[in-house]
Amino acid sequence: MSSLKDVNHLLQQMLDVAHEGMFVIHADEIIQVNRLFADMLEYDVEDMLDMEFEDLLDPIAKRQHQGQIEDLLDGKKAEQFITRMKSKSGRVFHAEINPRIIEVEDEPIIIAAIRDISSQLALQEAVIQLEQRFAALYDFSPVPYFTINSEGIVTQVNAASEELLGCNAEDIIGRSIGSFFRPMGGQTGFDPGRDIVGEVLRGKSVMGIELEMEHCSGRSIWVSVSARSLNPESEAPSEIGLTAVDITRRRGAEQRLREESDRANLYFDLMTSDLNIILQTILFTLEDLKVSVELPPRESLLVRDASWNLRRAGRLIVNMGVLLSLNRTPPTTTNTKIEPHLKRALIEVQRDFEGKELKYETEIEDKDIEVAGHVFLHNIFFNILHNAMTHDPSDVVNVEIRVTTEDFGREVRIEFADSGPGVPDELKQKVFRRRPEDVSTKGLGLTVVDRYVHHLGGRIWIEDRVKGDPSKGCKVIVILPRWEEEVEFSPIDFYKSDHCVFCGPVLESLKTVLNDLGIGLSILNIINIDDPAAGVSEEDLPALPTIHIGGQELTGFLSEDDLRVEVMRLLITE
């Protein structure tokens, strides 16, 4: 049998190579320690020898674990336990002690490993608090939240979800999330919930898809749905978080707004159509009166003024229609020559002023020059010239028109210089922005011009014809982008279906991206696979929607940023 001295020597060697704090107790006293244990308690190794183990314990812990400590020191039982120890400086920390008892010369010797687990316990406590906080946020969140598994079965809901659907949690949990959604377009057999779950299982996140759910009472609920994996690091997500924000009131308000807008547009169209017919009838009668009856000078002047005001009323109605149409159905921009539109505007303006003469000089750098315009380009020129004729009191109104290119030929500059009363500096911007409180401006002509020019991507402003002297007349400058032929790109094939959850939102996002980048929608080839003539079935495609763009195949839900990246790649490569 080894002697105690030999065992002590062997134990000291073991303690010195250990990677955690260790100590040896014999007869209630510490007989050996390693450096790690001494540093843990802020002692020198020599100072710890012959110390009683209980002197290193926190007094409260000593009372709490008195039975365990006595059994250990008596050599009766050696079990792992956690207690609190006190360092030399008074720092109290949690320690995990893992003891073993060996017999040497019939004497029990206790060998123990010790670890400072204060940080570990603090971390565990923080995790517990975080879980409790998350549970509280989950339960009391105003946003309806569903936790579903990979099969689409609801496993957990919060109170907001119960309120949204009007059901108790017991009636929701265990059901397929798809059973709460109404089929797309009212068609049975199509499950939006299945499509959302499938998209998340493919590693994607779904954001802001507007769908129709069904309340337990049977009424319809519109929601904005977002979903993502709760364990995204896993190749096969097992849990999915889904939020469903109630947008029923917003959708209802939008629907009412559309209905009211359609009704207002209908009334306006009927009103303007009838008013124009009435005005044209009166104008025809007055013109017939002028040529068929020789009126005295005073009555002749009254008829002329009445005709003028009737035409002015007609122009006001037309301009109101233009402002509305620019919002509803703006005209398509195309290559447009300036000279024909300018000639038409000059003829129409002169015809509108019987007692005045429009005398003009034109200087066009290139008569074949084309701008990015449309069929209503002459309205811009007409309103500018008409405004000059209206405000110039002279019987002969002189206007100089000059058309040049600038910015290395990328823009066309059109100047209209008159010799009228001019525009004061404080009104040079206001004349383009007609407001109810602006009593200094009349009509909508220049407001229409401003809207048209900006719709075409141009600019417009007013300068003094003679710099610094507004009384010498004004100069209206219009800048329009010169027409450039669109670069030919490979078509973008967009495969969709009427029952596809993501097709509508993704298509709208794609159109937005193309418009933002100045690419015509003619590049977009939309193929509805529900049409037998399409020659493509859903089984032929990996998912819906499927987009073929620049040799790439995109599928499923795509954000606007994702689409922008792919379209930019198309622009670069082609």
C-alpha cells in the first residue's frame, strides 16, 4: 500500500497539470491545491495549505449546504454540488464542486475539482429572463402571431390572433393555417397557406402579402401576411413564424375611395361632355348670328366678348380634364417632332383672338429634331402662346420662338419670348402652381403646362426677356428630353396564374422597377398558365410565379429589391 507521502506527491503532480481548479482535503483541512484554485480565491498556494475548507465558504451557503458538506468531510458521501465561495477580497461567487473520496492508509482523502460558474449561471438567468420577456411580448403583442410547423399546422398563437379570428386558441391550434384563408379569386382547391409555407421551406421570407382570411363568424378579414423561418440556419425549417396584420378597414376605405373616385370621374366626364356640347351649340349660334345679321357696333362687340368667354370656359373644362387624365391614364411617351405641334398651336391661338394679331418669329436649329413627347405636346405650346396673347394689351403681339439643343444634344430647349407686361419675380413660380388662394393668377393653362412638362421628364421656368427688367416682357423656357431609341433587351417572361398568391404583388413590383429604370413595359411578356392557349401548365414550372430574365430563372415570392438587382444585371449584361 502506498504511503500518504507518496500519494501526496502523485496528487500534486496531477493537480499541477489539471486545466481547472483542484484541491485535496484530509481531516477537514486543505493539504494540496493547484495554482488555478488559488487564483480563483485570490490566495497564494502556500497560504491555503492547512486552511479549513469551510472557512472558504460563504456563511449563508455554509448553512444551506451543511449536511452535504459534513457528509463530504466525514468521507461518507461525495456528490457534485453547487455552492457559494468567498475569495480573500470578499468576492462571493458560485462554484460547482465535483469531489471524489479515496482511501490512503485507511484514511479518507477528498480530491475535488472546482469551477467558477457565476458567468454561466448569470447567462442562464439572462436566457430565462429573455424567454420570459419574449413570452410576454408574444402573448401581449398587438400583432396577431402564429407559430406553425413545416406541415403548415398551427402550434401556437397569441391573444391578438384569437381576437383577429374570433376563436379560442384551442380552436386554432392543431388546424392547418390554410384553413383560415379564403381561396384566391373564390376558387376552391387553391390554398394560399400552403403556398406561403412552401415558400418559407424553400428558404425565402414572405413580406406584406395581402390575403383574405375568414373570421369564425364567417365574415371576411383582409390581412397583410409576413412569414419567415424561426430556425433559418437549418436547411429544413421546422418552425415558421407568421404575422397577419388586420387591414380590413384600410381595404374598405380604399374600396370606398375607388368607388367615390369612379363616381366623381363619371360625373365629371358627363358634365364636361354635356357642357362642351352646350358651349359648342351656343358658339355655333353666335357665329351664325354674326354672319347672317349685320349687328350694330355695340352688339357686335358683345357677341365677340361672349364668344371669347365661351371659348375660355371650354378651355377651362379641357384643362381640368387634362389634369385628371394625367393622374388616371397618362399618355404614352413616344418620339415626337416639335415643328408640327408648334404650327398647330400657332394656328389655334390666332383663331382664338379675333381682334388681335399674333406676330411670331421662329428659329429652329433642326426641324427634324424629336423629343420624348406625345400627341398632346401642342397643348404645352398653345397654353404658353395663349397666355402671352391674353396678357399683352397690344393689338399686335410679338413672340420670338427659338428651339435649340443643349447638354451635348441630350435635351431640347424651347424659348418663348414676348414683349408683354412681364411677370414679377415673386410670381415667377406661383403662375405654375394654381391654388384657391392665388387670386393673382387666372385659369389653369400654365398649371397644365407645368404638369405636362414634368410628366415628360422636363423642366419649365420663367425669366425676364431683358434681364433685371420684368416690365419688358418675359421668356418662358421649356426643357424636354431629346428622344432616344430604347435599347433592345431580351424579353422578360412572366408566368402567372389567377390563383397564385405571389403573382400579383411580384408583377406589380416588377412593373415598378421597370418604370423606375425607364424601361418600357413592352419588354414584359406575361403568360397566364390558366389559359389553355399558353401551352404551359403548372407542372412544367418549379413554382409560381416563374420569371425568365436575362438567362436567369426566378421563382416564388420576390421583393422589389430582388427584382431590381436582376433587372440591373440585365441592363449591364446586355
